[in-house]
Amino acid sequence: MSKASEVYLTVVIPAYNEELVIGQTLASITDFLSRQIYTWEVIVVDDASTDGTVEKITQFTSQQPDNHVRLLSNKINRQKGASICRGIMDARGKYVVFLDADYAYPIDQVPNFLNELENGAHIVIGNRTDPNTIFWVKPIALHYIYRRYLFGRVFNWLVRLLLVKRIRDTQCGMKAFQTDTAKTVLGKMRIMNFAFDVEFLYIAWVNGENIVQIPVTYDYIDAPGTVQLFKHSVIMFKSLIQIKLNGWMGRYVSENKSQNSPKTGRKE
């Protein structure tokens, strides 16, 4: 265990222009964690928001008497992956979980992730394709969800074809790690856009880390615009190619690891 492990759990939340939701998200997370028996901290990484996100976070933290919630601010927009990376590298917990700022993944699922980590998993990822996953969907979002579902199926098929063969859902916004493992993987990262998750999991996979997949509860809040979805799909496809090239060049494998020993698990 590293010196960072004085805290049991660190929750990392990347945030960019989340003024409307970040206050309630922090309230829900801290309310749940305050009722647990373990020690914890929450790190919010603001990615140079242009709205009132920082003010909302500062207001919330000023009302907390125990300093469990910390704010890290990027001076310039560095994208989601870089924000998650910064939060994890600053984590003091034995385990670290990251969640989306819109609270699409309720915090009460964390015990399921921690149980897997305690049982020896190095990385635990939510799997929205698992038959036991629960979706809460507003009727207004159904059309978007259908498009996103089709895109997600194609994208994850490409990921399995090109990179990580057994992982069903790389992009779920709830993942948990042994902190030391996560920091080691992050040291090899080269991509910080929306393909951050894919590169992270690919690096972990080729270095033989034990990756477990479990069902989640996912609450669809609002639907981004179609143009944004198309834009991100193009960026991510290019990133898949770059990750594949980096893999061929051996840029991800540690000297004491072998590409012949990847481990992935799936909770049935």
C-alpha cells in the first residue's frame, strides 16, 4: 500500500460547465459517503469552466466542516481525460472511483465496485450492455438514446476488433481502480480526449491487469446534440487507430509485463 492510502476511497469528478447540476451531485455523493464506515474524499477537477461551476463548488465546499471535498482547477481546458488523470494522480485513497458530474451513475453503486476490488480486481468498469444493467430513461431522450445506442454498439465492436477483445463497454462513466494500479497506467497515457477510457483499458489489458465488468444503474439525464455526437465519433475513431499504432510500437508494455497475460472478467 502506498503512502496515499490513509484514505480508503477517493471519488473523482471531472467537471466542465456543470453549474446546473454540480451542487446536487456533490450533495448526493457526500450524503451517501457520510453514512459509510470508511474514510473518504471527493476531488472535483474543473476543466476551465466558463459558467458558474467553480462558484457552485466553492460554495458547497465552504459549507463542509470536514474538508472531505477538494477542488482542483485547470487553468486552461485540457479535456475530460486530463481532468480525470489529474484527480487520480492527486488521490489519497487506497481505491479511486470516477463519476460523471451529471450524476448519471448514482453513488449507491459504489459498494458493488469496492467488493470487486477487495476480491482482487485491479480495475472495475460498469457495463451498460450487461442484461442486469438498469436504465432510467425520460421519454424525451428516447430518440437520442437510440442513436447513441447504435453508435455505442459500433464503437465497442471496433474496440474489440482492434484493441481489447473482451471488454463490452469501454465508455461507461463509472469506473473504479486500485489507486496504485491506476497511477501506473496513467504514467503511460498519451491520449486525453474522449478516447481516454479506451487507451487506459488497453494499457491495463496488455500489462495483464485484472479487469472486471459489472452491471450498473444508468440515469439518462439530457441528450447532447447530434453534431457533438458525430464530432466525438470522428475524434474517437482516429484515436483508436493511434492507440493501435502505439501498441504495435510497444509504447504501452512495462518491462516486467507480458502482452500474453491479459485478464478480464465479466460478472454474470
